[in-house]
Amino acid sequence: MEQKLRGKDYGTRLIKAIEDEARKFGATRSYLDTMSFQAPGFYRACGYEEFGSIEGYPGGVTRHWFTKAL
């Protein structure tokens, strides 16, 4: 994300809207994956818990899986 857009809660509001829409469809749990250079800290801050990871991608990158009860 561009620096000028950080800290304005766009991402947090988008995740909340997605979760709210999923609840309307009867979803009770959400899961996602992200890479270590992307946003694992953001998803933790949104209440997601890591349930797995795979290390060893090129450049020292790790893939992370997260879940959250809705």
C-alpha cells in the first residue's frame, strides 16, 4: 500500500465490511493467507490468529495462514 494511504483505517474498514458481509451469508469463520512481506501484522491487529506457516520461499519469505471466528 502506498505510504500516503497508511494509517487512515482503509484496510481495517475493508476487512470489517468483508467480515460483516460474510456473516450475512452465515459464515462463522474466516481464513486467509499472506506472505511475510505483505501484511501478517495487520491481520493480527484485526484479530486473526496464525494457524500455520511455511518458510523457505525465495528471499527468505514465509507464507502465513490466519483464521478468525466471525
